Amino acid sequence: MAEGLRVPDSMSLPELTVRGVLLGMVITVIFTASNVFLGLKVGLTFSSAIPAAVISMSVLRMCSGANILENNMVQTQASAAGTLSSIIFILPSLVMLGHWQHFPFWQTLAICAAGGMLGVMFSIPLRHLMVVKSSLPYPEGVAAAEILRVGSSARAQQGAGERAPTGMGDILLGGGVAAVVSFAASGLRLLGDAVNGWWSLGSAVLRLPMGFSLALLGAGYLIGIVAGLAMLTGLLIAWGVAVPVLTWHAVPAAGQSLADFGTHIWSSQVRFIGAGVIGVGAVWTLALLFLPMMRGMAAMFGSLTAGGRTRGEVPRTERDLPGGWIALLTLALVAVLVGVFAYFLGQAPAAQGRLWSLVTYAVLFAFVFGFLVAAACGYMAGLVGSSTSPISGVGIVAIVLVSLLMVALHKEDGLLATPEGLRLATALAIFTTAAVIAVASIANDNLQDLKTGWLVGATPWRQQVALLIGCLVGAAVISPVLDLLYNAYGFTGALPRPDMDPDRALSAPQASLMLAIARGIFLRDLNWLMIVIGMGVGVALIAVDEVLRRCCEVARMPVLAVGIGIYLPPTVSAPIVVGAVLAWWLERVLRRRAVARGLPLAEYAAAARRRGVLLASGLIVGESLVGVLMAAVIGAAQQDAPLALVGPGFAATAEWLGLAVFVAVVIGFGRRVLARGDLAA
């Protein structure tokens, strides 16, 4: 085989190897922990396919007999596990509600693994029509395939004694810088993590925020200028309009500082405007997905009912898991769901006498709605990529539907007549939504991985086995990481110890929002005025986005991103915006250089863009892993800052030092990306 080309059907290479599975497990732990930390901090997760492919190539190139298909299997496994971390968009709600005091290992493992593996099962019938026969672009799947081909060529160069760069150096550089800076900030407390300017205009409160998180800088670089400017719009709506207007008409409590007053108004009122915007954006996005969903469903049923060739006649690159195995595994996974829901409800007095009716309702909803969103998310991921598919929107719609249906079904039987029953119903709605999100997130990622496999000539059934392994390993990692982070930092509104600093709590924005929605439906205590205002803002933003779509090629206003910008703490949104602007500025510089030198932009900028993606991924992983490690230290010491070298009096100096380091990293990032057109080793 010529290196860098698709492996032909007639050639059989080692793919799903023991060393590959073990390496995939290690990468799984790294990226799942990183994604859980990032998701709880900011409400975003990053695609781990490309950095996983680079790490796999860098490690396996040191082993004899490694090949592009084995590398593909490792990144497939790790990518699935990283994607499953989207479950943190909902599971922390159970701790915030008080139904859980921690994250029970076996329940968390079962709901994540069963939901994720069902997502694999639901997406297998879509592979042939939506990956092989479809013209969908699959941007992340194509990019991962290109990375694997570059690595395959690099291995051939290494064998010939040439220098063979893979990009691992950029991941390690970004990760090392972020790790050192994060440890200096969160561990030693020598660097501040944010700076805020507070002013009053009459009685109105104004705030100028800036956070220094390098992980969020990297996340902003990856999401791009459109989503970044949308989040900036949300930040301006919240702190440039809503907070000043509401504080103008409100009176602070006696002795309340300007910062505390403004923060209270934002958290108690303005965040619900963001919730309304997010809700409208979610419904609008899924409405736009209706036709793609129908196409995806048609493709799925067409694949299930079409007559096919016997397995021996099917080319190697067309062999999926056999239908019998798919049916058997699906039944087994449904049985696991039944068991975990029964255990979840079994110890609650309010469930007695109606246990199996509640279990049946929850499992049926998770299975049927999960089946529907699997097709929709698979199609959407193929169209615009996994990172931009609306998993949060799917979760919001799911928790609204499951809560409303529960209210309708149990209005007369007394379940909702007591505080215990209402709390149980809320917890069950959250747990059911967790299963749906697990299905949706994996289906959202799988077709990207299968597209990568198709482009490099992988065997589909082996990839599907790797996806199942990735789901299982990722599910096993999520519970201990969640417990570790919760005990060390706490979540907004849910601190495990009274002496903890609420300013350092992880915001878990989607989980907070979904809990508020479920509580509002069951208890009827939502701040409806602010939510309705937010819905109106969301409708106006949709109109603006539609005008931009028709008039402009690039400028857009994605409503969900605006809502998240309103809902997130401003020191979280600000560095994301900086990262997005940095990516846009570097792209413009690359374009000017290509024109000035008379070079094709695609060829000139491809390696530089790839370096930027790897550096950004490294920033996320480095800071996130230090966050997880510091959580272990804090949990063991039972202190908020056990490694701090300075006291509270150093805080003002630390803020300016943090700002200086952040600016230096931004400049260094830009210089590294623009340094030259080829990847560094």
C-alpha cells in the first residue's frame, strides 16, 4: 500500500489490537477527565478525535508493526469516551437537587454505558447510507483521517531516516504551559484567575470582566469567531444592558458591596433571561433538524429492512456488526436500563406501589426519544460537525418533555402531592434525560469516527467494537472524576462543605439550567418574567440570524451561543471570546501571507491551522488535568488552598501577574502558529 492512501479491501492489517485498546484506555482517561472538568467549568466540551489521533501515532510509531488502521482504532475508542463526558450536562443536577450526596459508581457507570452503547447500536444502521453513500461533509471525520494519513507518511519518512513530525510536540507544549500556569494559579495562588472592574453609573452597576483560563482560551480558539462573537453578544446583553437596567431599579441590601449587588442581580434574574434564550434556541435548532431527522430515520429504517448480501460476499470495509448481535446487545442494554432505573427508584418511599410503572415510563421514553435524536444528531454531525451539534438543546427539550409527560401521567395518583414525591419526580426526569444525552452524544460522534474509518480503509465492525469499548471505559471514569471535582470545588448552589469558597465552585451551567427547568415544571416556581423576556430576546436573535444568513456569507448569530454567553459567569465567557478572536486574526494573517507570496491558501495554511488546533487542545488538556489533580490534593487535605505560598493580601498583585502571563501566552500562541507552514515535531 502506498502510505497515506486508503487501505484496499484486499489488504488485511492489524486493527483492534491489545496494545491499541490499552493505549486507547489511557487516552480515554486523560480526555474524559479533561472534558468533564471543562464541561463543568464552562459548559463546553471539545472533540478529542484529532489530539487522540496525534497521541496514538506518536506512541505507536515506537512499536513495530504499527499502521494507520491501528491508529484509527485508538482514536475511535478515545473519541467515543471523550464524547460521553457530555453526560455532565445533566448528572450534577442530582447532587444540586440533593437526591444524591455523591455520584454512585455503579449507577453512574450503568446509565452512561447503557445510554452510550445504545447510541452506538442506533447509529450502526445509518453508516452505509449516511457515511458511504451520502455527500455530507463530516468535517471532523475528514480532518482526523487527514491527520492519520500525515502520521502514516511521517512513519514512512522515519523509516527512511528522515525527520518525521507528527504534531505531538504542539500538544505537549500547550499542555505543559497550561499545566504550569494553572498550578501557579490554582495551586500556589501566585497568579490570579480573573480580574474585574466594577463601576456605578447612578445606581446602575457596570462590570468589566476578564478571566485568565488557558483552557478557555483554547476552547475559544476551537469554537471559532462566529460562536465567539455570539458569546460576546450574550455577555454584553447580560452585563451591558440587563444588569445595569435591573440594578438601576433595585435597592442593594444594607452593607452589600457593589460587586455583591451586581452579582446577585445577575444570578437571581439575568441568568433566567439566558435560560429563555437557550430554550428558544434549542427548540428552533431542533425544528431546523426536523427534515434532517426524517432523512436520518428513513435511512435507518431503510438499512434495517433492505435485503443484503451474505457476510462472506461483503467487502471488508463494508462489514458492520451482524444484525443478530445488534439486536441481542440492544436487548441487553435495555435490560441494564430497566435494572438501573429500578435501583434508582427502589429506595424511595414515594415510589412504592408505582415502581414498575415509573420504570417502564422512564425506559420507554429514553429508548424512543433516544432513537429519534440518534438519527437527528448523526445527520447534524455529518453536516456541521460534532462540536456544533446541539446536545445541550437536546437535553433541554428532553427534560421539558419528560417532566410534562410525568405531570400529565401522575396528576391524579398522588405522586406529585407531597414534597417527597415532587423531589422524586424531578430526580427521575433528570436521570431519564441523562440516558437520552448519553445516547445523543455518542450517536453524534460515531458517524464522524466511522467516516474517518471509511476514508482510511478500516473494518467497520471492528470500529464499532472499539466504540463500545470506549463507551464502557469512559463511563467507568466519569463517576470518580465527578466525585473528585465535586468534593474539591463544589458546584454552584451545591457545596459539600460549609467552609468552601463559592467563587471557586464549578458553574455546571447546563446542569443548573436543567434543574431549574425541571423544578419549575413540577413546583411552578420559575422566574417566568425573566424567562419570557429571554424568549423574546431569543426570537429577535433568530430573526437577526436569518437576515445575516441571507445577506452575509460568514457573519451569523447562533442563538444557543448567545444564551450561553448570558448564562455563564462573565470571567468564563471573556477568555473564550479572546480565543475565538485570536483564531480569526491568525486566519487573516495567514490569508495575507498566502496572497503576498502567491501561494494557494489551503496548502499554505493547512499545517498552521492544524498546529493551532493541537496547541489549543494541549491548553485544554494541561489545565484540565491540573484541575483534576488539584481536586485530589484539596480533597485529601480538606482545605481550599493547601499548597498556597501567599495569603489573601497578595490577591491584587496576583491578578495583575495573571493578566501579564495570559497576555504573554496569547502572544506566544500566535507566534507559534505563524512560525512556519509545517508541523513541529
